Amino acid sequence: MPEIRPSAALRNSYNDISKFCHQYGEPVYITKNGEGDLAVLSIEAYEKLVGKFELYKLLLEGENAVSAGKVKKAADVFSDLEKRV
């Protein structure tokens, strides 16, 4: 269940928000005038999320390369690497 807090909680309950984010690895949603405004995450959770996006991007690039026929057999790749070393 998402944790939702008013913007004043950032000032008044920062330690509680920080503890929640670190303990559960989940964001705390901050509202302003009753509307969603921010999502607060621990650095660890943020880096994990960014890492997933980077992985998805690389996987998509790989899928596009396969679709375009820009692939080599694994044996050929390893043979090329052995020649360089």
C-alpha cells in the first residue's frame, strides 16, 4: 500500500519518511494542496530503478539488433576476442 503524506510532512516528519523509504524500499508520495506532487525514494531504491531502466534499454537495443540481422555467432565473437588477446 503506498505511503501518502502532505508536503508539510517533509518538514515535520522527515526522519519518519526517511526511515520508511529505507526500511521498505518503497516511495512516499507527497501531496501539495491535495494533489500528487512528488515521490520520495531512498538513494538505493532510486539507483535500483534507474538500473532497471538501463537494463531494459540495453535489452531493447539487443532485440533491435537481432531484428535487423546485426548479429554474429557466439563462436565467431569468442574467436575474434581470442585473436585480440
